[in-house]
Amino acid sequence: MGNGESRVRGLAARAGGWSARHRWAAVGIWVLFVVLAMGLGSAAGRVDVGDSDQLKGETHTAARIIEDAGIEEPASETVLIQAKDDSGPKATDAAFRSAVGAVVAAVEKTGEVTDVTSPYESDTISKDGRSALVQFDVRGDSDTAGARVEPVLDAVADVQKDHESLRIEEIGGASMMKTFDDAFGDDFKKAEYSAVPVALGILLIAFGALVAALLPVALAITAIMATMGLMGLVSHLQPMSDTANSVMLLVGLAVGVDYCLFYLRREREERAAGRDAGTALRIAAATSGRAIVVSGVTVCVAMAGMLFTGLAEFEAMGLASLMVVAVAMVGSVTVLPALLSLLGERVEKGRMPFLRRRRTSGSTESRFWNAVLKRVLAKPVLAVVVATGALLAVAAPAIGMKTQNLTLDQEFGDSLPIVQTYNRVNDAFPGGSEPAEVVVEADDINAPEVKAALAEFRERAVSSGASRGPVEIKLHDQQNVAFVYVPLVGGSDQDKAGESLETLRDEVRPATLGEVDGLEAPITGQVAGNKDFNDQLVGSVVPVFAFVVVFAFLVMLLSFRSLTVAITSIVLNLLSVGAAYGILVAVFQHGWGASLVRAEGVGAIITWLPLFLFVILFGLSTDYHVFVVSRIREARLRGRSTRDAVQHGVVTTAGVVTSAAIIMVAVFGIFGTLSMQSMKQMGVGLAAAVLIDATIIRGVLLPAVMSLLGERNWYLPKWLHRMPDLTHDETPEAVAAAPSSPRDEGDRVPV
């Protein structure tokens, strides 16, 4: 800076300046980008994660064999026929046989099924003789079987009406698919769609004007629309999924609204302070715009951590989240200043009368947080001890965290009839509803040594104690593949079923099928898939944690040129995540307050959630941290003492941080109301963490720690002075004094 002039430095300031000067071009480019992304994505179509891509290990090998052989596995269904009490008919009685015959005839008559097998043919009769299974496959693609199974369910229900002394119920892949779609599909979509009006309502209260409230929502929605299109294009390199789509929507709405909120609040604050519209916009671009870029890059780095899991579903979620954050970040520093420049004072249109006085006062400081800060800064040591102690106490239950893939009854409770059927089948036929599947591939599946090995495997699977039978073998002669279905002892008890699976894999298979040269026999199925998923997830925890922490640290170090700020940001984020873990375990594993969220009796945390929460929360926590610390640093550069800068930075950002946090908590809280426990756990975990982060972490612990550190907050060792300077710090006065014409701002400005 020289000759009394200041140059506005940094990518965000340059982008905001250009957009404000070429506002129609900026808006047009953004609209064109969104339309092109959606159009190209729609034309390309979305490639979803396939079975063979989901996991590595045996589950992957089995899926590859099935795909290479071109075998389409149909959706299998089972009808349980069971005496309602001990006085009811047994399988050998005429009434029972009549019911079995009626079921077989009824399902065949629908024309929707194949390979109907009577329990008298396949020996699927329980040991007490009071339960039996009729088994069959649904015609057509298994992925869409749920849409075709209704006539079969109706036929079974009609048979039930004629046999009052028996319980006749259907369960299987197709019927579960249909039941879940009917019960929770609409519920889940309503939750996604209700997030937008909830966010809009909170923004109306925050801004007191309809136009100002609509801007963040419009930016978030267009960012989400563009990312949906990009997901279609990218899916041809990295397959996507419906789960990734839902996560992208959540993250996109959260960060899109947040970024716009930060920018818009700063622009309004500067105008309220008496600056003209152009100067206010340039100040917002150079300050909040920069904070958005730093935050966006850090969030993208955190989301990229999911790419290191090796799990296709996680990779899809990580890439989708990364893209929507990047798109929202770019939109916030380009099209938003263009829209604000176009609207000018009209951004205040549509004022809410009862909020007029509050929103036009010009005050940017929060009275509540002013009062809190006075007490915190008066006794910072006490504040640090109390806040840290409280967070560690909340996090303490996480030490005993138990993770597992939730069983059907854990996921949905006993509210659905199909869950009760699932439990009855598992009680009568342990493992029958979720058998292990051995996919056997040989040069000649009918060779004598292969047939002998299959027979011996079938016998040893039962004699070893891994299964109580019956073990079913299906041959595909043309493809030289055989499927062996082994009901595992343990049933829905994941630990016991896992032990049975280990017996099959480590003892039975090597001694039988393993003796045949050139034969492959990976063991898959739900229990095996859960185990392979858990093993792979556990193996990826350390590299993902290390990647996210190290790169987030580096981004903060380069952006603030302070070793202290980088370290404290990591420690505070870890405390926030730990507290979220503790709340999850307390509620869903120990059942403390579980009735408040209808989560009684779950007893475990779903396997994928801890790592997912770590990555998401580490990214989202950065939003608030960067925004608050940037404001503190700005105040420090203007000559305030560190203590005054801390107080000024926190109280002036408290309103926008609180509004952003309320929106996030509300959006995530919607998912906490869903019936699926996995979605409920995700919603509660995210909402709790954001609430803690925006209050205890940013409102108490951060200012107390920075107050204690004083000038050491800005410490940077001499040997680090050579690293790139990405701070681009400018005070509002310097920005206001900078030339605003295109020639003056020129392309000489360094990024």
C-alpha cells in the first residue's frame, strides 16, 4: 500500500468487485452454469454404486463373480406358517398341510413368482413342528421387486383370513422394500422438502425482510440443483447413490444458507454504519467473502477425507458434499454480490412489520452475548475450566461406544408388522431370514470333486455348529456357479451370527471347498457384508482422521498465519465432535432420554455414523470458527487490544452465528424425527454438535482461550515466515479507501 491508497487483495474481494461491476453478466453466467450443469447431468444420467463396488474383500469377490456370470439373483420371499399357540396344529396335521397348500396355490396363481418350494419338499420345518416356511422368488429385476410384490402379499393375506388358528405372514427382500418405501419413503422426502421452508422462516426472523431472507435460500437451492447435475457427470467416474444425494442436500442447504447469511449480514452492517452501497459491498467481499473462501476450502478438505475410506458409499457422499460446498462457495462470492448490487435498497423489501424496529436499529451487537462475554472475559480461567469440564463430561460416554449395523428390529422397533415377522422367523429358524450365501465358482461345477466338496461343506456347516440347517444349494450349470445358502446360528444377534460366519470362513470352507484346485468360494450375505464393511471402516479410521486434521490445520495456518489459531481451531473442533459422540452414546446406546426422540431399546450406534459425523462436523464447525476468528483478527488489525478484539469479534458475529446455527439445528433436527434409527442418530448427532459448537465452543471457550493467550494468539515461528501469505487482511477503512474503478483495481492484484 502506498501514497495513501490501499489495494484490495484476495480472490474473494476481486470476485466480488468484478461481479458488482458486471452484475448482469455475473448473474447470467451463474444461471447458465446451473442450467448447463443440470442439462448435461440429466443427459448423461447418473451411475449408481453397484453391488460389486460397495465393498472390498469377500463380499466384493462374490458380487464380481455373480456379475461376470451374468446371473440375475431374484428377490427371495418367505411365507411363515406358524401355530399361534401351543394348542395350535403342527406341520403334520391336516389343517396345517391345507394352509401350506393354499399358500403355494395362491402365490403361484399371481403369476409374479417362480420356484415355489413347499416346506415338505425342502425340510423347512422348525424342530418343534409348529412353524414352516414356503419359499419362492419374485419374477424380474430384484431392484424393482418391491413394486411388483403387492399382489403376492394380498394373496397371502387372503389365505390368512381362512386359517384363523395359524399365523401366515410374508417376509423377504421385495416385501421389506415395499413396506419401507410405503412407511418411510414419503416421510423421508417430506423431511427433505420441509427443510427449505424451515430455513426460510428462520431467515425471515433473522433479517426481518422477505427479499433478504429469500436470497440465501435461492443461492442454496441453485447450488444444490447445479450439484445434482454435476453428480450425474461425475458418476461416470465415481458412482453416486441416493444416500449421497440426501447428504448433499443437507450439506448444501446448511453451507449455502450460512455463506450467504455471513455475506449479507456484513453488507447490511456496513450500510447501517453509514457507508454507501458500493463501499459496503466491497467491505463485505474483502472480509466475509474471504472468510467464506477459507471456510469453504477447509470444509472441502474435510469432506475429501471420505475418499480415503475405500468404501464406495462414503466416497460418493464425500465427493457429492465436496462439490456442493465448492459450488455454494463460488456462488457466494460471485453471484451474491451481483444480486446485492442489482437490488440495492430493495433487498429490504417485504419487511415484517413486527420486526421493523429491531432490524433497522443498526446495532450489530448481541446484548445476550455481550453479557456472557463480560463474565467470560472477567474470569477466563474459570470459563475454560468449566466449559472444558462440561464438554469432557458430555463426551465421556463415547469411551464405551458400541457400533454395529442395526438389525431390522433395532432400526425400526416393533411398530411394523414385518419386524415382528422377522423376529418370529429368526426365533423359529435362527439365521433363516438372513442366511450366509456361499458363491462357488469352478471350472466345472458338476465335476465329481466339486459335488463332493459341496456335499461335505453342507454337512460340516451343520456339524460344526455354525448352522442348524437346512443348507440349500442352487446350481447354475451353464455359468459353472453354485449358490449355497447357510442359515447362521445366532440369527438377528449380530455377535453370535458373526461367530458362526467365522466358523464357516475359517474352519468349514478350508476343509471342504478349499481342497478343490481352481475353485473360488467367497461367503457373502448380510452378516458377511456387515463384517466386511466394519473391517474396512475400522481400517480407514486412522488415515481419514489424520488426513482431515492435518490438512485442516494447514489451511488454518496458511489462512491466518498463526500457529496458535491453527492449533486451537483443531482442539476446539475435536471437543465439539467428542461431545456429539457422547450425546449419541448416552441417548441411543444407554437410553438416557431416549423416549424424547423415540429411540428406546436401540442399544448401539450404527457403524458408519462416527466416521461420517467426524468428517461432516469437522467441516461445518469450521464455518463458525473462521467467521468469528476473522472478525477478531480484523479488529486486532484496526488497533484494538486482543481482549477488546475478542469481545468485539464475538458479540458482532453472535447474531449471524446464532441464526446460522438455528437453521442448521432445525434442518438436522427434522431428520432426528424420522422413524429410521440410523437417520434419527444422524440428525440428533449433527443437531447436538452444531448447537454445542455455536454456543459453548464459540461463545465461551474460544473467547476465553484467546483472552488468556493474548498476543500469543498471533504467534508464528520464524521458520514458518517463508510459507505463502494467504491472509489478505484488510480493514474496512483500507477497503473503503481502495479505488473502485476497474482500471484502478486492475489485474495487477495478486491472488
